[in-house]
Amino acid sequence: MLRAIIDNLKGLYSLLVGLSITGRFLLSPQRTVHYPRQVVAPESLASFRGPLELVPSADDPAKTRCISCQMCVRACPDNCLKVVKGEGGKAPAVWVYDFSLCCLCAACVEACPASALRFSHKVYLTALTRDELKLDLLADLKARAAKAAGGADARPPAQPPAGLEPQARL
Amino acid sequence: MALSLAVFVQIIVAVLLVIGLMVGNAVVMVYVERKACGFIQRRPGPFEVGPRGLLQAVCDSMKLLGKQIFVPGNIDWPLHFLAPVVAFLPVLLLYLPIPFGPYLTSLQVDDGILLILAFAGLGAVSNILAGWSSNNKYGLLGAARAVAQSVAYEIPMIMALLAVIFMTGTMNLTTLVEGQGGWPWQWNIVRQPLACFIYVVCLVAETNRAPFDLPEAESELTAGFHTEYSGMGFALFFLSEYANMLLVSFVCAVFFLGGWRGPFLDGFWWTFAKAYAIMFFIVWIRWTFPRVRFDQLLNLNWKWLLPLSILNLWLTAVVVKLAN
Ligand code: SF4
Ligand code: SF4
């Protein structure tokens, strides 16, 4: 009986603690941003898993490190990768990735013996049809290399809508 | 009291004002509730409709008004349409004896609190009707829970109020307020802290609010007894839920927090400020505590609140007897 009373008094105290926590949260600044007007700062996206991208090789940013070994294709539970080896050498000629099927499980990234795959941080990717989500990662790699070199023909990477300042706080 | 023409007109005016208060209260509370929820979860809450989302609740109610009334097959339709009305109408009556200010009382009744407690029981009836007539298992489960819950929690609630009535010797709400002073230490909450605590717990349970919102537990019963209601039927349930919340807050303000008496400038604004402070507290609890299990709910009532309220009542009786 006495035990039960003490337990319940402790319980009451814990309720007060809970109230004080939510009360503090009620008064402290918010952690979300109003998306169309504000966007999250790029540093905060470092852990965001967007669609896959190919890692450029050390000497040429337009060349992939992929050796067409098909490990990723086999590891993928959703069958969303297609890698075809090119003529002469190991470099792939086709590297197609269907983002609409991908579950972002990272099995391919871990399976790759050449560390040729990684997740991009594209938050603002949108598409109107499923076909638009079939991404040609070799073209994407070339576009990124061209952009890094200052080429004008670069396909722009996913960007926040124009005229938006990233929120510094986040 | 003879039902003269003057009293009749007074009641009509009062009922119209109360309807206005109920609707306004629901609109304001929906906004406050969603904003408070947002802030507690550290997000902005409704923001896009109107400046800072102020028009959100208005738009929501417009949407409810314009909705098609969808009725499932095999319902018990007289009861199905009766239930929201039974939920809504008694609340109008319940507001009549509340003394909002020194002169702002719809109807001076000597047994005001008796009237409120008697007719508040109709809320459970409307829940049963709604749950039973919907021909829906979630509705029926919600109704069964609603009845078990409101029957259980009415007892300690009445006992808590009874302790104050023993002490002051009146059931007239106006006299109750006049018996308390303006400053917080002259309020009944100081003399009856345990009764006030029990009342506040029962108030949350009686209005089916989280953490005691089992009759309409969204995650278990979709919406409990009002699962099958759409459009205006749902709106009436919603309206009466918020009106009930406001009513029990007013009763709490009158019984324990000195009603319209304040440190300066007595008036109805004090009643409203106190009642809305309690409303905000209810909202705050809702977004803080997880829902209890049904056995925990009943255990809390039968094993703790009921004995405590009996003890409190007994102590009050002894002290009153000795003091006399
Ligand atoms: S992340 Fe998973 S699902 Fe997506 S491509 Fe890699 S292995 Fe397939
Ligand atoms: S596992 Fe790596 S190296 Fe092998 S095909 Fe896939 S991406 Fe290329």
C-alpha cells in the first residue's frame, strides 16, 4: 500500500517533468523551415540519401571508377540497376539506375569493390513520370564534371528554387 | 421563480449568445490547439491560410459545412441523426447557470451546479446513441468505452465539487464566487487543493480528452463513436466537445479559482481568462502525455480518485463540523 502510494507520487512528479519539457519546447524556437520560402542549408543535407551517383575517378572527374563487375546489380534487392560493360577495358558503356524502384538500402554501395557508388544529396528532385526517374548515371557524372570545369553545357544539378537564402541556423 | 416574459427573453438572448460563444470557442480552440501542438513539437503549425494561419479554422469549418453527408448502410437512422443533436443541445442548457460576471448570468438558479451535473450526463447518452446506431464496430467499442469512462469519472468529480459545497454551504454558483476573494490565496483551490486536483483529472476524462481520449482514440478506433459521421453531424460532435471543455473549465474557474473576482477590476474578463487558462492547460496535457490503457484508466479512477475524493469529503465534513 505504502509502496503503491510512493510509486504514484513518483509518477505524478514524472508527469510534471513531462509538462515542463513540453512547456520549454512550446517557448523555444522551431526546428522546421517554411519550405517554399526558406530552405535547409546545404551542410545539413550531408546525411541525406538522395538518388545514387557515381564517384569520379581520382585523375579524371568525368571518368567513373566503376569496373563493370556487376556486384551492385546482384546485390540490389529491387533490381533497379543495369550496368553494361563497354568495348575494350572495364569501363561501363551503360549505367542506368531506376530511382522509382530504389529503396535506398545502400546494399549496392556496400557491395561495390571499387567504391564507385555513393548517395547524392539531391533533395529537390521531382519528376512527372516514372520514366524521368530512370537516371543515366554516366551522363550525370559527365554533367557534374563539366559543371565543375565551368562548362556552359552542364545540366544544372537539383537546386532550391531561385531567390532563396538557405537558413543559416540549420 | 415565475417564468415571466422578461425571464423568457433573457433566456432566449442568453441561448443565442451561448451559441455564438460555442462556435467562436470552437474556431479559436482549433487554431490554438493546432498551434500549440505545432510549437510543442517545434514546428510552426498551420501557417499558410491567412496571416500566420489565422484563417485555417474558419476554412476548415467552411469545408465541413460543404461536405456531403455520407451515411453508411444498415444504420439505425433515427438514432443516428438524433445523436449529434443530443450531444449539442444539453450543452446550451449547461451554460445557463454559469455566472460569467457579477451581472452576466443567464439564469440565476439556486442549484446551479446540480443542473449542470444532471444534464452533463446526457453527453454519455449521445455517445451511446452515436456508437450504437452507426452499425460500426469501432463506433460500438468507442461508445462502450465512453459510457464506462464517463460513469466512472462522474463520481469523483461530483465528490470533489461536493467537498466545496460542504465547505461553503451553497450550490448557487454566484454565491460561491462571492464567497471567494480576489487574490489567489483567497480562492477555494487553497482550501481544497485535493478536490481541485481530482476535479481537474476528472475534467480531462469527462471531456474525453487525451490522455483519457479512449472513446475516440484515433490510433485504435479511427474516431470511436463518431467514426461514421461526416459533415454537419461530425461538426456538431466537434462543437459540443469543445463546448463541454469550455464548460468544465468555467465550472473549475467558478468553483476553485474565484470566478469573476480578480486582484483588481472584478468582471467577466477574469472568468474568461481563468477558463481559457484551464483550456490551454488541457491542450498542453494533450500534447504531453501518451494515452493510457483502458484498465489503467479505470484503475486510476476506482483505486485512487474515488477513495481520495471520499477521504477528502470526509475530512471536509469533519472540519466543517468542528469549526461550527
Ligand atoms: S540502394 Fe538498394 S535498392 Fe537502391 S540501387 Fe542500391 S541496392 Fe538497389
Ligand atoms: S559494384 Fe561498383 S564497380 Fe561493380 S558494377 Fe557496380 S558500380 Fe561498377
